[in-house]
Amino acid sequence: MKLTVSFRYRFLFIILAISWALAGTLLIFQYQREKKFRTELLDARLQADNAMIANGLRRGADIREIVGDLDSSVENPRVTVIGETGNVIYDSRGMVSAANHNTRPEIAAARASGHGIATERHSESDGSTYFYSATLTDDGVVIRTAAPYTHSLETFLKADRSLIWIMLAITLIMSVVAFIVTGKISLSIRRLSAFAEQAERGEPVLSSEAFPNDELGNIASNIVKLYIQRDARHRDALRHEKEKIRIKKQLTNNINHELKTPVSAILVCIDVLADHPEIEESKKYELITLAKSNAQRLDTLLKDVADITRMDEGQEMIKKCEINLAESIINIINEYRMRTHIVIEANIPPMTIYGNRRLIESIFRNLFDNAIAYSGASRIILKADSQGNFCFSDNGSGISEEHLPHIFERFYRVDKGRSRESGGTGLGLAIVKNAVAIHGGTIRAVSLNGLNFYFNLPPKT
């Protein structure tokens, strides 16, 4: 079984390894540096003693008197004078050895560079351990002062151990901080990973858990929010597409249903005329008139379906231009005044709109056709303001509240029998709603003292 270590602990291990390695390196460096400093400090003190002895010898003073008068900062120092051949000329402890001292490391270093030390060397003459510092004089004699390794000297040469504890405390604090920081980073990554798995499975992500308030948390939170927004738009698009497919199927079914009646009527008229050429002229005229009426109804239906389809699928293809809206409406009103006995009143201020002339005119033509055919009104009033807000009302019987939410639906009829008798297709108000929407407006209907339509067509600014 493969052991998987989480990102948090892998990251934490790397940080801790770097922190402890850095702390250890700094500690070793500082420890060696301080030890070197203490060694150099002790050597400097012994060198000062060597210099005092050398000055005394140059003055011709007796070595014993010089050593006896030596005020050394080192406890119980041992002074040795070595001749050019390595023989011991004087030793303050009386340990005169016949061995060649030029082979001693501190003596060899002094003869080579004028100064030599041995930090911790066992003396063959008295068996003690000393810290040696040797100085070469101008006449070839080496003066060596040695500090015995007492407890106080060992303590002096050791580095301060408090530094170790300070570095250890700092490193532990860094480790705790790293643990907390990696926990926050890991939290963002874990939640982002869980979100990715959820998204990969295709599950809806409706909301996101709170991320830590830091840069990574903000980035992760924004990623999730963007995904949720994109997913919501995608789902909306799918819903709209499904709705379009449903509407298309409904439209197709309704068209098939609506086509049957006029087509059947036309076929019946043609069959009767073809099978009975001897029929009376008055009956022929009646059949021809009926066929023509249903053909006109069929033509109107096909035009309305074409308009609906064009508005559904090709809004971006609809050409628009500047239209003198007031002039177009007045022309339509004058046309309908000649076709109906209903009184038509209008109050339209001058305004220009950017739109499609045919669709704009279809709005008002369908509203007039609807009012004339179904309202039973004696008066129609059309009012507008300079902001493009319109009110189209009649004083007819209106419609019941149950029908109001549906009157803009395709093929919806309040009175189906009466609508078909009048030649209506059931698409007029649906065309009105879509045409208004294409021009950036909205429309609503209110049944109060007749039927009132409130809509707006934003004018060109």
C-alpha cells in the first residue's frame, strides 16, 4: 500500500528542514566564531606578557626578576625561553628539558611567522595541558607563555551556551508559525481540491465554503465564484435552449393544428367545385369566397409565423434605422380610421426611435386589430410621452383576470371560437411582446374599464 503524505505535511517538512538547517548552520558558525574570538583574546593577553618579557630582556634585566614582576592577566602562567637551537634557556617551573623545542608546533610557527599558538597541548615535561602562545624576538630567542588548563580557563574558552537556547527557542517559534501557516495554505488547497472533484463529477456547486482571508484563499475563492457564475450561466443557457426547443415544438404543433381548418375548408370548396360543375352560380360564388377567406387566413398565419420565427432566431440579423415614430403611428391610425367605425383618439409627441420599421408598425397594427376584433369597444385611445412610454386602451368589455397572464402566449385565445371566426391567428399579441422586447422595452396588460396595454419604446438619444 502506497503511503501518501498530504501537501501540508510535505510543505511543512520542507520549511522545517530549511529552518532547522539554517538555525544549525548559524549556530555552528556563531559558536566557532565566538570560540575563535575567545582564543584570540587569550592569545592577545599572553602575547602582551611575551612582549613585556622581551622588553625586559632587551634592557638586560634578569629573566627571573622579569617573570617575578610580571603582572599577567592569566592565572599562574608558565614562561619558557627557547634558544635558537631549540634548547630551553629558562622555564619558570624549573622543568628544563633537553629535547629540541623547535619541533613544538607553537615554536615552529613562531620561527616561521613570528607568532605561534597551540590551543590545547599536553606538556611532556610536567604532564599538564596548556594553552601556548609563542613570540620570536629580534635576537632569535622564542618567548613562550602558557596558561594551564584550569576550570576557569576552560570556562573562558567555551562559547556562551545561552546562544544555543536562544536559537533553539527561535527555531521552535518558527516551527509553530510554519505549522499554522501551512495549515491555512493547506485548508485553501483542500477545499479547492474538494471543489475540483465536485465539479469533475458534474455536481452543481451552489455555494463555496469560506476560504482563509489571505492571498491564496482569495484566489481560490474567486476561482470557485467564477466557476459558480459560469456554471449558472451554462445552466441558464441550457434552460433557455430547452425552452426554445419546447416553444418550437409547441409552435409546430399549433401551426399544424391551425393549418388544418383553412386547408380543409379550401380543399372542400375545391372538391365541391370540381365534382359539381353544374352547381348554381350563387353557390359557386359562395364557395369561392369561402376558399379565398381561408386562403387569406392561411396567408396571415404564415406571415405571423415568419415574424415570430425571425424574432426568435435572428434578432441580430434584424436591420434597424432611425424611424419617425410619431409619423408612422399617425399613418397607421389614419388607415384604421377608414376601416372601422370605432373612434380612435391619439396624443403622440414628436419622437425618433432606432429600430425596425416593419416590427414597430406590427406592434400598433396588432393592437388595433385585437381591439377592433375582440373588445366590443366604441373608443380606442393611444397616448405617449416624450420618453417613449405608451398607453393603448379601449372602453370595451376587457378580459377576466385569469386570462391576463397568458394573453401574450402564442396561440392563446380567450374565446377560441370567436377568434377563429374573426380570422385571428393567436399570434398577434405574442408578436407585439417580442417586437417590444427587441427594441429594449417591456409590455403589460391591465383589465380596468376595458383593456389597457402599457409599454415603452425607448427613443433615440
